[in-house]
Amino acid sequence: MRDVYVVGVGMTDYYRKSPIPGADLGRKAILYALRDAGITPQQVQSVYQGEMPGLSGSICFGQRVACTMGMGGVSIMNVESACSSGALAVNLAMKDVANGVTDISMAVGVQNISAARTAGTAFSPDANDPEGIQGITMPGIYAMRAKRYMHEFGATPEDLAKVAVKNRRHAMNNPRSQFHEPITVEQIVNARSISDPLTLLMSCPNVDAGAAVILTTKEKAMQLGSKLVKILASEVTSGIFTNGFRDMTSMEITVRGSKEAYEIAGVGPEDIDMVECHDAFAINEHLYTEAMGFCGHGEAVEFIRSGGNDYGGKVVFSPRGGLMSCGHPTGCTGAAQVVEATWQLRNEAGAMQIPDCKVALTHVTGGGIYGLDNAVCTIHILSR
């Protein structure tokens, strides 16, 4: 297999309500990525489009986006894995280049949620799953995880709020993020309850956005004069079904996926400089910090209290502001994370830049499905 490099990336702003149609979000991101790579649309040999169907009001979304950008006639595939859709698109584009199917492939993530959903509604499991029948929502699932984690390990609502404060502080340096105003622990804890103990400001807003990633070989990247960013690992893991009790404080699919990704990449948690994780709720950073091996089970409370997850600590989580402050464009998120990681590794992240960032990890899960801690987990490890 051939080594694969990121040669171009593009990203729109994160919009509460996009001023342009969903397909144009994708076209805008593609245009930015093509310009960044210094190539024409006709040089792209395959396209993978990640999106959560039904949330952008369209079918054959990838064809509608890419064909009108001059990429008609090549393989264009639409990819769906809930919130992991954009990351899975990157994984499939990477495999095309790695296996010699193409020399240049593109992954696109787009979501125009505001066009197809009612504001204020929450995502839920499938209505035919036992949890769906009982009426549980995604905030409810993570609220139960938070309650159990607090009971087991002594975390407090203030501990959860500190994650949101940190992410908002990071987002203040990100011109694309949804929110830029500082917030306090007190504001977060006293905000409207969504599902106890989670409040509104401990939860991510759904937003509209587009992101594009162009991948190629080392030879092509060097010909184009690109700053080399290598994909060390691209790992997709599926959940394991369990009918009954499971430890709600352990994110099993992320534990497995990160171990496999580290082995493929030849690195460990101690080598990672930045992480973009699926921090849809404030408890998630505690859970994923442990699951990805940055500290032991139950130790994230102290790790986060001591600033281990921030600039100047052991590893920087969510330097762009994470899902709670940038917003969560679902099917776009995984591709957007790779864009942000690439900017960090190129030293192009502006005020968000992590000093001497050499290795980055992106992580996104998808699907809260009955019997699974998550349906899918996609992890990328990149290096300069």
C-alpha cells in the first residue's frame, strides 16, 4: 500500500442557518480545497460525499455537488454513517489512493440541517429500537453516562462546565466558529436544563457547514509543492451488540478504535499533540480522554482539572472550540476535523496554533443505536 498525504483542504464557516443552499456549502468547500491543492476539478479521480440523508433535503447529494464542479464522469459515492459520515468519506478516499485505484481522491462532508429540521428538536435513536420506543433522546443517553460517571468518580457539574469554558475560550480564536463570547462555569451550570445534569451550554448546537479534503501520494504532493501532512492511520470500527447491562462510563468502541489506530500509526497517546474528539456534550471529553488512553479509567476528572487537556498541558483537546462552540454539522464534522488537524500540522491555524504541533488525532462516532455504545467510530492520526 502507498503512503497517503493531504494535499488540499477547504472549510466553510459554521452557520446556525446557512445563507446558501446545502449543495453550495459543498461546492464552496471544494473550491477552497482545489485552490489549496493547486489542482483543477478534472484532476480529481474519485469523490466520496459524507452526509446524513434526510437532513439536507436531497438525494444523490454527492453527484449534485461534485458534478456541477466539473468532476462528472468519475466515481462519486454517497457515504452515510450518521455523525461519522464525513470521516468515513476521508477513510474511503484514503483507501483509493493507498491501494493505487487513484492518484488523487477527494472527501467531502456537508450538512444543511436547518433546511430539514425543526429548531430545538433533539436527535433520537430509531423509533423501533427499545430506547426509541421509550422516547429517549441523544441528550438523554449522554446525561445517563454523565450521571453514572459522576457517581463512580466524583465528578461535579462544575467539572463538566470547565470543558465547555475551555472550548469556548478556544473558539474565541476561531473566526469560523458559531460562538465567540466568553462564558463562565456559573453561567453553564445555571443554564436551562436539557437532561439532568446536562444544561444547554453543555450541549452542542446543530449547524450547517461544508468541508473538503483532497488526498494524494507523496510524489504528487511534492510535485504540487504542498506542505506534507501524512495520514498515519485511518481506522473505522463498528460497535459490538450487547443486549443488557454495559458500563456507561467506558466508551468501548473508542477504546478499541484508538488502540487499533495507534498500532497502525506506530505512535501512542504520549505522541499526540492535539485531539479533535466527538465532544457533543460536556461529559464526552472526560469519557474520550480515558478511552483514547490519555489517562486511566476514572482519572479524567483530575486530568482536566489540572489543565492536561489544554494549551500548555499534555495534549490540546478541541483547539478550534469543539462541537459545543463551533457547532455540530453532523455529516460534515469528521471531514471538518481533518481540515482543522491539517491546518495545525502545517502551522496555519493562526491564533489557534499549537506550538510545534507534529501529530494530530481526529475522532468521531456515529449512531446511538440499541445495544451499541455507538454504531461506528472513525479515527484518523496525521503527522507533518
